[in-house]
Amino acid sequence: MEQPIKILIVEDNVIIADDMQSMLEEIGYEIVDNVIVYEQAVEVLKTQQVDLVLIDIILASDKTGIDLGKHIRENYDIPFIFVTSNSDRATVENAKTVKPNGYLVKPFEQQDLYTSIEIALSNFIYGKQNGKKVAANETNTENVAMSNSILKDSIFVKKQHLYYRIQFGDIQFIKADNVYLEVNTIDKKFLVRSPLKDYLEKLPQNKFYRAHKSYIVNVDHIDAINSKDIMINNTLIPISKDFKEFIISAMNS
């Protein structure tokens, strides 16, 4: 099933934190928690699934937001954005040492917050696909077009203005259409810009196979098969000779 991006807010000004939460929930993000100190944030990260963290640099504790950024970099593979009133050179230079995925200066509007999150996610995702992490100052226009990223049991797919987490098991088949792929789940379709071959490499090899030059299928969702096609969720999908032989062999083993 599709799941909205889960965001942790770390902000010691309760009014600002509540405003941020309202803005984010109105857009469609899910707020995992809203905490005011380093120690609370560390506990949330330890016990809950978090996709992105918004961090105030000055917190109501001895540990700062920069300390939290360092903790995230050392222990988690997720993006974070500094949200702060401080934009002086010394603060910015200090913040750069932990390579944040974004830096948003207060006060800001809902659109500023949304844009910062989307760019941070897009850069982070692009970096994972290319085997590196991308900091906030390494943006380019190509990054924004990237729309998927691998996690242990799922993949991020962009639909409209949000990235959704799709469990691998929910993907039924993927169809190539020029430069785009159509990722089909039980009740949803998502468009992804990627070559079919590259996308196959991101999926579990024991479940997903190239059934045809234009299709990847999840073998767990095959409902029927004949000499030329398989059926998944009432959709007929053409198959190659090699894939037909593979499926028949697997059925007889």
C-alpha cells in the first residue's frame, strides 16, 4: 500500500512546531512526532520509521540541532533539513559540516517548506541511485526529475507532489512506455522515469523478472498462463519464450 512520507519535527518553539505540523499535514505528509530536544529525537529515530527530519539548530538542551544532524549522518540513511532563524556565516559554516539536505530560514511560508522537502528528497533519492549522498548545495535540475529510491522492503515512487513508499510485495507488474515506466499495484498506477533494465536491478531478484522486453512482473501475482501470455489482475501480459520456459520449469519443480 502507498504510504505518505513520514516526517519528524525537532523544534523547541512549540508555536512554530505546531504551525509546521499543520502546514505539512495539510500538504499530505505524515508527522511521526513533534519533539523539542535532542534526546527525544534520538528516541523517536530509534523506535519509529522516519523518512525525513526537520531540525531547528538551537534546541532546548545542551545538544544542538547540529549534534542531531551528526547523529543522523552516523547512524541513519535518511535526509534532514535545518530549519532555523540563524543565517549568519558562522552558523551556516558549522551546519555544513554535517552535510544537511536542506537549510530553511525562518520565517517561511508553506510553499517554502514544501519546496525544501521535495528538493531534499529528490536530491537524496538521486544520490542513492548513483551510489552517493547529495548535500543541499549539490542540486541540479535533473535531480528533481528522479522519482524513486530503494529501501530494505520497499521503494519510493512519486505521484503528483508526494513520494509514496510502495512495498515490493504490492507491485504486480511494471510496463515500459517510452522513457517512462508504469508501476502497477493492486489499485494504483505510478509513472516513473527510468529504463526498464535499471529499474529491474532495484527490485528483489527472487520475485521480479523480465517477462517481455516491455514488462517486469512479480511472479507472486501471476494468476494464469498460456503459451503467449500471463494474466495478472485481469491484465494479459505478453511473455517471451525464455520467460515461458522459466515459469513452466518453476511450476514443475
